[in-house]
Amino acid sequence: KKGDKVRIKVINQKGTHDFVIDEYNIRTETPEGQETVIEFTADKVGEFKYYCSKYNHRELGQEGTLLVTE
């Protein structure tokens, strides 16, 4: 919900990846074999795509949707 603190844990098991949500200005590298925690306040309502911006990864399906409601 809008105003909530969001905490996303990413564990990259293989390869070179990152985690991006354009509308929240999030662009975080996710090093192989490590846990990365992304935290932010959901201050916008809507559906926001998150994805890996590395070459061709998004086209291969490395994306999802964050839903923030009132």
C-alpha cells in the first residue's frame, strides 16, 4: 500500500544481473552468490515493472510487476 516500506531481497545464484524499477529510481547491481536487499517507501500508486537491465535479460522474461494500492 502507498506509504508502506518495501523490502525486496534478491539472491543472484548465477550470472550478471541487476534490479531496476524506473519510477522509483532504483538501479541496484545484484552480485553473483550474494544477497542484495533493496528498501524504499512506496510513495506512488500504480503498477510498476521491475526487471534486469542486462543485455537481453528483460526480453528473456526477467521482469515482474510491483503493485502499489491506496
